[in-house]
Amino acid sequence: MTAAKARNPWLFMLVAGAVLMVTMGARQSIGLFVSALQAHTGLGIASVSFAIAIGQFVWGAAQPVFGAVADRWGPGRVIVLGALMLAAGSALTTWVTSAAGLIVVLGLLTAAGAGAGSFSILIGATASHLPPERRSFAAGFVNAGGSLGQFVFALLNQAIISTFGWMQAMWTMAVIALGTAPAALWLRGAGHAAHAASQGTEMTLREQLRIAARDRNFWLLNAGFFTCGFHIAFLVTHMPEEVSFCGLAPPVAATSLAIIGLANIGGSLASGALGARFRMKWVLSAMYATRTVAILAYLAAPKEASTFYVFSAVLGATWLATVPPTAGLTAKLFGTRYLATLFGLSLLVHQIGAFFGAWLGGVAVARTGSLTWMWWADAALALAAALVNLPIAEAKLLPRLAAA
């Protein structure tokens, strides 16, 4: 790898986007396997949903840990480890038949592997090579890779499941996951650049965490992100179940998930661009408010395939488009030296919400036979997220790290 290549921000963005395409594609299509896992393991929907919910939490918990490693030694070795874990977890899922085994492979191994090649590591790697005015766009560009992954792998997995079976789909995902390891050759120098730039400053990670923990704005930002996690995990896990309740065929669910991913490519790019021109808290508030309106409109609409497709297109515009302004606002408030760690903590909060979204959806189905009350809870939380971002004092704060 030449020095010129290492300094090329577009190269970092493209490679990071490609890695996120695989790791997010694997995670966001897991709902397509729920019915098959129930049949294979003999477990109920609540048990399978709980294993997936554990995975949602572990994916978030892994990010500040791997983010701190990437901040110190660079993201290269983190990405290689993640590729191996994601591949192993996907392959081993076809062998387990117990609730404990499902938690280990889906809830721990696969989730941690996906987390090692996800937002905090990849966005942190690119942001350190860009000026402040381009960071929001870069985050949107990388994020669009994850959205493309949801589009591609929802359709790919459904096609393989329908043609060959769910086990073959899992094995295919394992092979593709290994393909992200070579990206470490291109990204391995990113963390070292940021670390070298910070030498001679007095700010340590512990001091930075103390500053963030005392900052009201950081908590408000994370409160909204909690709701985002609840919303996304609920839909990605239980959309196929909702489609089945409405008497529609499984391909409707796969197509809906693909539409969400496709729409979010544009949503992510637009979000990154808007974050460079407007206050990012306003961008976030508008997206959460849009989700509220979309959910209420879905509840009132006839449950037809076209309803799911329109609903998915609207949701897709905001789906993971919350990531660029959230990461950008974090960098704006605290700088980029420890962005992978700080944004990793935000993603942990996001995934705590995701745990409840995935798990409580299964509980709702097991106890009531429907997802109705979950939809209403989701709408209420989206509205709360729209409101909680508004008090963030974005315009008054400057980066507080010497290495920004």
C-alpha cells in the first residue's frame, strides 16, 4: 500500500462502504431466517427473538470496545477479526438446535463480528482524514454502503432460501463475510494517522469520556439514537411476521426490506449533505418526525403489498440516515481523535434500544398474537426522539480536543 493511496480520502470511503455493505447486509436480513430457525430448532418465536435481541445488544456493545482498539492501533486488525467471527457465526448457526447455542452463535459471535466491521470503526477511520466540512458527507457515503447491503442481501438471501434452503444462505453469507478481510490492507493506517496527530496533547481517552459523560448534549443525542435502534430492530426482525399476519407471501417481506435499503442509499447521501449545510440536530428531528407520520399512516392504511412497499420507501429515506448527522454531531462537539470510541458508545445506546425492539416484538406476538401495541409504542418513541434532539446546543459548542 503506497502512501498516496493511504492518504486518498475517496479510497477510504469506498473501502469502508464496501465493508459496511457486507456487515450490515448480514445483520439487516436476519428476519428472513426467523421462521426457518423456529422450525429447525423447535424453539418458539420468543426464544428466537431473544437470541436476535442479544445480538442487537452485543453488536452495539462491541463497537466502543473495537472502536477504542481502532483508535489506538488502527482498524486493520479489528476488521480481520470481525470477518473471521462473522463468518464463523454464520456457518455455525446451521448446526445449533438449542436456545443457548443460538444465543452464542447469533447473539455473540455473529453480532460481535459484524460490530467489528461497522459504523464506529469505519466512520472513525475516514473522518480522521477529512476536514470538518466534509465529514458529514463522508459519513453519509459510508452509510450508503450499509444501505446498499440491506438491498442486495435481502434479495440475495431470499432467493437462496427459496431455491436452495436457509442453510445454504447462511453458508453463502459466511463466505462473503471472509471477503471483507482484505479491506484491512487499505484501512490499516487510518487509526495510526489520528493517533500520531494527537501525540503531544494532554487529552486522554479517560478524560474525553469524562467530558462526554458530563455533557447534556451527548445524552440528548443518545436518547434519540436509542429510539432509532428500537425502531430498526423491531422492523428488521418482525417485518416478515407482520407480512404473514396480513396474509401476504414471504417475498413481500424480502422486497420491503430491499426497498428500505435502496431508499436509504439516497437518504444517507442526502442526510450527509444536509448535515454539511444545516444544523444536524434539525436534520435528526425531521427524520424522527417523518417516521412517526409514516407509522401512523401505515396503521390506518389497508394491509396490501403496495402499502408495505410505499411504507418501506418512506422509512428507507430515514432508516440509517440518522447515522451521518449523529456521527457528525459527535465529531463537531468532541473532535475526531476518539470518534470511534465515542460514536461506539452512541451505537451501544442505539443497540440497547434495538434489544428491546427485537425482543418485545417477539413477546408481543407470543402473548397477543399480533404486533399492534408495538406499532403504537414505536410511533410514540419516534415522536419523543424528534423532540429530544431540539434542545441540543449545537451552535454554541466547539470541538474540545486539541486534535480535531
